[in-house]
Amino acid sequence: MADNFLERKRDDYEARKQAWLRKKKHQKQIRRRDIQKFDNEFL
């Protein structure tokens, strides 16, 4: 039962992690706009 069990689980985890990172890398990233803060001259 113990032959390469942990190694297989680790390899599966690493493969899933790499697939997730590749998918994450190619997604559109939401960029936050910088809101300019005005001085008190408009208040």
C-alpha cells in the first residue's frame, strides 16, 4: 500500500498546480484604476 503512494499524490498535486498556474496566467487581469484625489479647492 505504501509503495510510492506519497510520491504519486505529490506528483498529482504538482501537475494540478502547474495547470492552475498556466490557466491563471492567461486570464484577463482586472486593473484597478487610480482615483485621483483632488485638493480642497473643489469643495
